[in-house]
Amino acid sequence: MTVQNPNSQHDSRQVDRRKLPVIDVHDFLHGAEGAKELAAQELRILAEDVGFGSVVGHGVSQQLIDDIERETKRFHDLRAEEKLRIEIDQHQRGYVRPKATLIKHSTYAENKKFDLNATLVMASEFEDDDPGVLAGKQFYAKNQWPEGLPGFKEKVLEYMSTMTALGKSMLPLFASALELDDGFFDPYFENNYTYLRMSHYPPKPVLEEDEYGLGAHADTGFMTFLPPAREEGLQLLDKDGNWFVPELEDGAIILNLGQFLERWSNGRFRATPHRVIPPRENDRYSMACFVNTNFEVVAECLPTCHDADNPPQYPAESYHEFYSWYMHQTYPHYQEFSDDDDSGNVRLN
């Protein structure tokens, strides 16, 4: 892919606008005849091209989306010292202060400055007797919950559960789009790993060179659901190296695909690079929910995505292996927690 000035700041807010492809899952979710094939075709089109789409007919209430946005704002309105009581830990759970993240391994942009956004990360919780917890493996843990926010935990868990259920309900569409049996992905999503980034982007009327709310990156996992923010900022990179602002259908939730699925599908399904430009005047809040496989199952190149003329490009690996590598290359704080051998798949100190 040829990228044309992906880091140019003087025009980062002056890019084209384009409608995203649409996938309507209403009839599929309600069992209508022929709906799976149509929705799978829509999914295949977006997955093989832009890698982002507008999901409509998803059944997620606007009230729940409004509620989680309100909870995100409630958290970020806390005093700094209260947020820092649950500062991000070695399990990638807690508060990430501004200017604490930097993507170091991008092949499509040279990120030189730390991101401006602040984020609270929540994820699937693991019980004390889980084998991953007993083995001392990174990312197997419980969340750090803020104090003084009644109802916060309950609403976060409801939102994560709802988005996870939506993602799992769409697995037959992913399977059909890849010419696999309907239930192919189901075993991979037993005891799956979902995480939520509740992000705040403060306004920045004038941007410095190479300055972003969130630098250019592609998501790590299988699929991401993102309700549109009230303030614009999200930009996507097309196959020709051009940034653009996505436009959505009314009531849509954004769906995009992650690198783990891209690698699993041998590059057939695209994990699209994207970035966030800070708003000019108003605070921006974002609630991205990442629905992934479980940590330990090993994903080998999908049988419909390779042949003698198109051999597997990536090694078989678990999501834990890939996620660990990615996080260690992105978050400087992991150097404080583990004996880093560049794989990230290490036992905690």
C-alpha cells in the first residue's frame, strides 16, 4: 500500500468524507429466510475493502449507548488523584493518563508523539481459580473499579455484555462470509475476552506537528463495536493511502475488524488503520468495545483462505500471544511489570 503523507498535520482536519458500507442484521437476528446470506455478503464486501461498516438493525438501545456515554463522562470528570488511584496495571485494566500511549510498530505511519486522549480500560473478569490466573499469566485478572460512582460498574458490565452478545450473534455471518460452516467460530469464543475503552479527548483547537488524539493504528483482535461519537474525530485510511472521515447511517454502530482476524484470514479481511483527531472546541467521548476470541485457542490460517498459490503468511498463534506482543509495543508502562523478551508473553515479576 502506498501511503501519501499519512502524517501531514496541516491538512489532518481537511480530508474527504465517505459513506461507509452498510450491513443490516435485523432480519438475520430475527431468523428471516435468506437473511443470513444477504447479511454475510454485506459483511464480506466491507471486510475485504474498507474494513469498517455501519451496522444497523443491531438491537442495541440508544438508551444504553447514552447511558455508557454518561458513565464515561462521569469517570473522566473525577479529580485527577481519584482517577490515578486506579492507574493502568500490568493486566491492561484501569486509567490511562494522557500522553501515555505511542504505537511504535506501525507500518503505515510514524507516530512520534504520545497520544492526547485519556482512557479507562475495562475487560472480561477472570475468577481466582481460572487456569490463566493460577499460572500468573498477564491479562488474566479482575477490573479496577472507581470509587464514588454509584451504578457505574453495573452499567459498564451491562454494556460489555450487550456488545459481546451482539458480536457472538454475528459469528455465523463471519463464517458464511469466509465460506465456513455456521458454527466454525463458536468454540473460539467460549470464555471469550472482551475489553472496553472509555475514552476522553479534550479539545485542541490548534494541532502541533504529528499530534493526535489517538495515533494511527489498527485494532488488535477480531471485531470492534463503536457507537458514533457526538464530536467528530475518527478518520480511516483507505487502500490508496488516503485518510477520510466516515459517514454513518442513522442509528448505526460502527463495526471494524482487527489484526488477529486479518492474520487468521491470511490478509483477506482487512484491519483498517485509523486515527482520531482531537476536537476543536468540545470534549469528545468514545466507547469502543472489542469482542475477541478466548485467549488460549490457537488460530491457524483459515482453511478457505490459503492454497498452493496463496500459502499462509502468518504463524499459528493464540490471541494471548498476539495481544501481549501488541501491548508491549504500545504501552511503556509494561517495562515496569515484566521481564520483556519482546514477545510480551511473559510471566509477571
